[in-house]
Amino acid sequence: MTLTEKLLARAAGKSSVSAGDNVWVNADTLMTHDVCGPGTIGVFKREFGANAKVWDPERIVIIPDHYIFTADSKSNRNVDILREFVKEQGIPYFYDVIDDPEGTWKFDTKQGLLNRQFGSRYAGVCHTALPQKGHTRPGEVLFGTDSHTCMAGAFNQFATGIGNTDAGFVMGTGKLLLKVPETMHFRLEGRLQPGVMAKDIILHCIGEVGFDGATYRAMQFDGEGAASLAMDDRMTIANMAIEAGGKNGIFEFDAKTAEYVDARVRLNGTRRTYEPVERDKDETFVFETVIDLSKLEPTIACHPDPGNRRLAKEMDLKLDRAYIGSCTGGKTSDFIEFAQVIRGRSVKIDTFGVPATPEIVRDLQSTYWGNRTVWQVLTDAGVQMTENAGCSACLGGPVDTFGRMNEPLKCISATNRNFPGRMGHKESQVFLASPATVAASALTGKVTDPREYLS
């Protein structure tokens, strides 16, 4: 069996499963957020009763993150709906934007979009927050009401996005009927060259198969090249499996996985035990390819979809905006690579920076390069940095969302999706790239290969 098949067989209580089998799968964790949480709660109450109890409050994680820092009253109310449900159900893992469990959330426009407006428990973008808060464990099954839930596959999990109806059913029963996906095999060999990042790996892979080439399939990444990648890099790759239509992305378990997970579950007091799955010798794949990481170059996914691949060095496209942030591009390591390119220089176009979590804000504001913090290096270069970690303009949002494109602009972005209208105006265009490529492009005002700025 493949890694995904082994995970689903275990969760279904079976000795083995094959691609195409329909099996009842027991969930280890259900995650929802402010966009889909109220709808999921509505389905749960409609189907199980107004006074029904969730199957296991310890296994439900609720993370408001999408439409938070906006004056839109309905968006603010969504967070209050989550808080009321959490109190009713006794759910401990709710990462509220405010500290008062009896309070209500209202974004203060007078404080502006740059300065912190969240409480001590707020966690930021759900997919980055889940591992930081100790909710991703190897060998488990994670369902989330967000398509990029597959990011947790970096931790040797079966992690996939589901809709509100399925999530409402999981909330009440702890299980879900799934078809076992076929597995596509991406063997990574070699090591990345300077200026090339994990984002370039996944953009290359999606370009190879197309934005629908992995529809309802697992994308398995392994090999010596995969083993050389840091956990942040694996998260970036697994996150974008959905951009090829994938059901999930999955990596092998190794010492790097164990080091990250063990540290996070101890820090946060979450469940410490887990049992990873290992590769079999008799795996059967529907597709196989080998990618030499040493031959990859800075890559762009051009408008209007993530499979529209070109090399940065081949492009001469004028840009209006640059953006670094989201679960895929807003991690500490992403900002470090961005800052190394931009340090001591100035951006030529409007450039927005949105850390994925409050922890990352603290990293950037407390790490010094000489007598300047990384945060100061970025702001000195003209990057507009917000302390309000979250999804911000990655999913567009209300018109007052930080970084949102409210007119037809061309933006190079370290985010994960570029369908028309994704970051705001329906006629805007988004070009996906690595943080390093976004940085170099912000300096020139056009798509630029970052290797030009690396000594």
C-alpha cells in the first residue's frame, strides 16, 4: 500500500485498502474556521438536533483566521457565533481573536490595519497554526473545512479539505465515508540551488501535471530530495497539492518530522502519542516521476491558474503590487528569504507583508540582523507590514482587507491560488512565486529572477 492507503486502512480499521475502495474513516481531528464554521455548526444542529453534543470536544479545533481584521459586521459576527458554540460544547481548542469569553469581536478601524488587534490566544492562519499549536501528528487523519488543509500532509498525515455538510457529519459522528484515492508518486532527488525554494518545486510539479492533473488523487513526495527539505518547505509543497486537484499531499516520516511534532505537542500540552506510517516495497502508483531539485529554477504560476507555468528569467512583465503572506508564504523562513533579497534596498511597487501567525510576528520583531530587526529591515525597504496575522488578501475578503486588490492590478504573490478574482477585483491578475522571487520583483517592479540579487 502507498502511504495514503496505509493511513486510510488504519483509520478504517482494515488490514488493507486499495484505490477506489469506499471506506468509513475515523477522524482524529476536525478543524474549522470563521468562514465555514458557522455553516458547519448549522448543519450539525439541523441534522443532530439543537441540543446535540459533538462527538469529542477534545478533537475539534476552531481557528478564526480568514475575515478577521475588517469592519464588515457579518464577518465579525461569524467569530461570535464560533465563541457561542465553543462555550455550549465545552471545546478547549478555540483560538479566539479576543480574550473575553463573554465578549464580542469588533474590529477597530481607528487603530488601523497595521497595529495588533488580537488577544493572547489568537493563532493566525489555521494551516500554519495547527502544527504550531501541536494539532498535527503523524499517522493521523485530519479533516478541515478548507481546501488547503492538505498542508498537514507534510507531517505524515492524511489531511484533506471537506465541505460544511461533511464537516457537520464528522462533528456529530467522528467519521466520514471516503473513496480511497489513487496515488501519484513524485520522487525528489538532489538539492535546491540558491535562490530556488520549495514554492518552485510545487509550481514545477503542478506545471508538469496541470491544475487538474491530480484530481482526487494523493500526491506522495519522497526521496533524498524530500528528506533534505525543512518542515516549512514540506508544508509549502503539501499545501498546494489541492492546486493540482489533489485529494491530499503526503510526506514520509523522519527525524525532522519527529523533532518538530514532539516539540510542539510538549509546548502546547496536546496529545503526545502518535504512530507514523512507513513505505511498503509493493506500492502501486497511477503516475510516477523523478524531479532533480538541483535543476529547478525560480518559477512563476501565471494568471489564470496554478498550472500556467513559466520561468521567472523568461518573463518581462510589469507589476503593480507584491504580496508575501498566507499559510504557504507567510512563515518565518519565508520572510527570512524575502528579507535577504530586499535588505538594504527599496521596493518600487506597493508591497504588503502579512505573517501567518502571531508567533511569526514575534520572530521577525525580535530577531536582529546587526542593529536592525528583520521586521525593521522589511519596513526600511518600504514593505507595508501588518502585525495582524491572518489570511488577509489571499482570499480577497471585504473591501477594507489589508492588501486586497480593489481595482484591476497585476500582483506577484507568495500565496497559493491565482484563479480570477482570488485576491479581490475580478479583473485583477495574480502571479504565484516564491518569497525570494516576490522580493526581487518588488525591487524592480517586474517579474525578476531572485538569483540576480544573491551573492
